[in-house]
Amino acid sequence: MDFETIKRLEDTYTANTYARYDAAIISGRGARAYGPAGEEWIDFTSGIGVNILGFSDPGWAAAVAEQAAKLQHTSNLFYNEPCAAAAEKMTKLSGMANMFFCNSGAEANEGAIKAARKYGMSGRGGRSEIVTLDGSFHGRTMATITATGQESFHKDFSPLLQGFAYAKPNDIDSLYAKLSDRTCAIMIEFVQGESGVNVLDADYVAEIARVCAERDILLIADEVQTGVARTGRFMAYEYFGVKPDIVTVAKGMGGGLPLGGILFGERTKDTLKPGDHGSTYGGNPVVCAGADYVLSRIQDDFLAEVRRKGELFKEKLTGMDGVADISGIGLMIGVSLTNADAKRVAAACLKNGLLVLTAKEKIRFLPPLIITDDEIEAGLGIFAETLATAER
Ligand SMILES: Cc1ncc(COP(=O)(O)O)c(C=O)c1O
């Protein structure tokens, strides 16, 4: 199909929920994407942080194809081998105690909210309130838009869930003002992705961990965007020296297929009991075979390369004309522009052969973690040229 046909069919037959770029991607390899008219782009998006091994990594594609040809689904009434293998790797790499597989980041956060409420309700005086942060993003379901501390996601969807309060990030007084004897959990992203790749202060995170331990409040880390090597550590919490009680993951873990997960620590590993939670596709063998392959690639040298490439991005962006500021950790990078409009710059980059994301008023880069130095150089060359001619 040519682009115009694809566009017309999607515009006609899918609900109008996405503001799309004016392009279709029909194939890809590594950090290169291709369009129906032979367009080629360098990819600084990885499908919003999903394709960490790039497009159609041959090892990942083989693992998925082999599993699809062998057994595609069993239901959770039976044990299955890829689920067992992927869960073992996830818990060992993260240092958590056990986990639950689901299909997306929002579903992982839903489960985390349920688990935190059950923890707070049972033997802890009926605690059900969860404190989240202004500017956070936790998903699109009713519970997760409620957890999301941004009014723009709430409007038109009332009534929201009860039992959420919002504190200002990096403001201890605001946090204390929102805590009460009904608080069961504090839920944070160490780097707020959607609202501009803003990294939390280490002191602030340390104080959250301290108050959680002191008051028997759970620390929930939403690592849907930061987790599974994106920041150059397996989990972003490693940078902050804290150990959350619940960690949610998705995006990079599946390498491109829909997979989410909730990791439980020692305090929470037995909170959910048979019948409390479930998901038909959770732990699906095909998706987990792909995840098992992705996780087998995440070794110390892989993580060190992500950190090195993150530094390379920062070095090359520092002092670039049109760049005001750079934020983020590893290969999760936010770029504030001195004068140009981020959405227009992103659209111009697309025309010039580079895929980038925006996050509020910033440009956001979430490249595949296997991107090469040459691709970083070439992509940033396009970015610099685009900024030089950007409409103010
Ligand atoms: C931090 C965070 N949490 C949750 C989500 C929701 O994930 P999903 O779109 O897979 O439901 C996202 C998605 O961007 C995210 O960045």
C-alpha cells in the first residue's frame, strides 16, 4: 500500500485518538526505519522506548517466530516455560522477589495500585491513599489517569477514582502535606518522561524512601519508561540507591511485543493471592520468549555501552546552536530549545530523515539502545541542521 492509502484507511477505520506524524513506517532494521516510498530515517524514538534492540533484531525475531510455531498461548491455568525463564531473569536482574506479567504499562500500574491498596487494607488500618507527583504520567486507564498528576489527562473523564493525592516533585514540604495516616503508597517516576524528561533530585528520593520505611508506606516505582536498561542501569532506582517495594515495567522488556510487569519486593511478594488479580494474556509464551531473548542480551557491557552512548549524545548536544538545556539519564534524553517550537522541529526532522519525539515543550530522544556511534553522529547532524533552519 502507498502512504496515502494507509493514511486514508486508518483515518477512516480507526478511532481518532492519536495525533500522528505524516508518515508510515513499513519496515526497519536496527536504528533505521523505512517508509512505503523508500524513505529512510534514523530512529531516535524506538517506538517510544520499546524497541530497545532496534527494529526486528534477528535473534529476537527468531525467538518469537520459533515460539509462535511451537505454542502461542496456554492460559494461566498452566505453567509455561518462556514465562518461567523471563520471570527468573527479570527478578534476578532487578533484585526483586517475584513478579506478575501483564500487557502494558498502564495495566502494570493498575495492578501495582491494587496490590498497594490490599497491602494497606490488610492489617494496617484500612489505608488506601496513594500519593503521586505533579507532572507524572502513569497510563490511560481510569486508575492510571487518576494517578497521573496532570489535570489535562483528568478533564472530561470524571468521576475519577477516590484516594489519590498529588505532591510537587522535589518539594519535601509538599510531600509531607499530602501524606496522612491513610497513605498506603507513594508512586514516582525517577525520570518523568512524558512531562519533559525531568530527573528527580537524589535528596528528595532519599527522603521519600526514608519516610516510606518509617511509616510502613510502600514505595512504588513506575519504571515503565526508565526500566530495562534505558538509563544505562537495569533499573533507574539503582542510580538513587533506593529499593522500591513495587516496580512496574513494560516498554523495553518485550522488545516490541506488548508486555508489562509488576515486580514485587520482600514486603509485597505475597500480598496478592490466587483470585486477587489476573490477565488472560499475562505471561504469553510468544511475548515472553521475545522478552527472555531481550533480557539475555542485557549484560554489564551492554549497560556500559548505553551509558557511554548517553554521554556521547550529551557531548554532541552541548553547545549546539538552538539547544538551551539537556536533561535525562543514559539514552533517555530531553532537549530544551532556545527559541523553536518542539512539535515543528520534530515534524521538520521527519522530513529531513530523523525520527524524534517531543515531551511537552522539549524534544525527547529514546533511541534503540543498540544504536551505533555513526548513527548518533548522523542523526544529530540532521538535528543540528534542522534546528538551524527551524521556524521561530
Ligand atoms: C512512566 C510511564 N508509565 C506508564 C505508561 C503507560 O504505558 P502503556 O502505554 O504501555 O500503557 C507510560 C507510557 O508512556 C509511561 O511512560
